[in-house]
Amino acid sequence: MMKPTPIILDIDNACGMTARDVDDGLALAMALASDDFDLVGVTTCSGNCYAHEATDITVRMLELAGRTDIPVGAGRDFPILQNVSAHFELLAESSIKAAELWNGSVELPAATGAIEPMPAHQLIIETVRKYPGEVVIVKEGSMTNLAVALMVDPEIAPLVKGVVHMGGSIEPWWESYIGRTDPELWRHVIKLNTIYDPEATAIVMNSGIPMTYATVNVCARVRLRDADVERMAAVEGPFHRFLSDAARRWVNLVDYKDGSEGAAMWDLLTLAIVAHPEFCDYVTMRQDADKFLSNGHPWLYPSADGPHARVTVGVDVAAFEKYLMECMTRPIPGSNQATGSSDGKH
Ligand SMILES: [Ca+2]
């Protein structure tokens, strides 16, 4: 077996919140379950929710999984410069609208204080310096944490092995996704997580750190369906009970709203290709921070000029979805699920 890749998982984890995407929480479960990853830190960022909410959920999930040994870094709620109040108003509004479909709340025990989060940028700096040249930072939400880390300690840039980011898109995806085209949405989703804190994104783009974009159009093709959720629910223990309860509600909500079958597993494909790049096909493109900041399109495009990034253009759906379900139905190693011990530490 290959040596596990040390990763920092940076998540806007809203798993279990009413009508919010569950994929960050499922990505955390994948990172914990798979032997492919050495989860050396989890940092939280804003996007699906405020970073402080993501921190709370992440700490509680790690406790539930019996993995209080994993360091957590709490990110900033707000971008470096932008006013994002409209973003959170929209999220709150959609949660209220969907509350009836969500049908109650998802149970997640309160934190006990076993994990004490440090500032996210500090955890990134310390971890990258501890494992120079080895750590991949998996950015499943906004770029704020890494940008702050790079501003505080610019010398870490050449010590980061790579960033894999769920964001960007190089082709319209919405039409193929649910059978309709919405140009406004298309303009918005092409930037997705990337746009929440654009100045932070530009800092990361220009940092010289090798970048991979797991694009919206490609991630939209991989799904978790009702039957998959029931396989997750069959795993014993409170961690999988929580995961499957949240995932079931989300899949049902997406199916109802979009007329689709299953919910896109954006963040999970993004994480999986760290260990299994063969799941996707890629092209090399320029990531044009100036064009991105001035709202230009495209800002990922073929060019001899850099800085370059690796951009996903295709995915082996069957291979990924098989891996997804292997991870989602596996008891968490090191937890009380796997060892039978009550404290889960080892
Ligand atoms: Ca995310």
C-alpha cells in the first residue's frame, strides 16, 4: 500500500444544519475512514455556513468519531475584504424555505471540550513546517485560511506540496445537471467556493503552490443516492447514524428541489483525487488572478503564460463512486467503532 498522504482538510462543514450541503462532513468521514490519508489537521472556513459553525460541527463530529487526537483550526467568519452579508441572508432564507422538507433536526451530541481549536492559519503554518514538502491542503470552501497563513508566514509557500480546491469550472454544467440552463446561476457557480473571498483566492493563485481545481462541472457528475445512504446507515455506531441521518435529508431535499437522483459529492471527489488522481482527467491551464478579480471569464484557460494549474475535465464516475461507498461504509479506524474501546484514543 502507498504511504498515506498527509492532508489538512479545510472545510465549510455545515453537515446536519437545516437544508445545508452535507458533503464537507462526508469528506471528513472519508478522510478519517480511508487508509489513503493521514489527517494531520482540520481547518474550518466559511461558505456553506459561518466558519464558527463549521468549527462547532467539526469538533462534535471528531468527538463522535472518537478522534479527539486530530488538531482543529478555527477559521475566520469573514473574508479579508469583502462584505458577504447578502450571501448569509440567502443561506438563511433557503434554510427557512426548506425547513419543512428537512423534517426536524439532526442529532449531534454537544462538544465536551476534548478538542481545543487554535486559529486556522496557525495550524496550517505549524503543520506545513512540521512536514515540509509533504502536506496537501484540501480546500473544500473559501481560501481565507491559507491566504492568511501565507501573509503571516510567506516562507511556507514552497513547503506546501499542493492545494486541491473544489471550485472553478471550464464548461457550463447546469444544463446537463438538471436539464435547464440558468445563465445567472452559471455566472455564479463558475466561481463557487473560489469567489467567497476573492482576494484570498488571488493570494493563493499567485503563491507558487501547485494547484489543482476539482471543477464544478466535473464534481457535479458524481452522486450519493438514497440506496447509498441506507448502506451508510447500516454501519453500527453513532457516527454513521449521524452521517446517514444528515445525508438522507440532504439527498431527499436535492432530489425534490432539482428533480435529480442523488446529490453531487463535490468535496468528496476533490479529496479522493489527492490519493487517486486516476479518477479524473486533467488539462493544464493558466489561473489568471487579475482576470478573476476583475470578474472576467474565463479565468482558467489554456496559455503558455503562468501561473498554471491542473484542472479536471473528466471523471471515471463508476471508479469514484465505488471508492466513495467503500469509505462511507467503513468503520472509522482508531475510533470506538473499530476498537471497541470507549475513549477511542490510541
Ligand atoms: Ca465545501
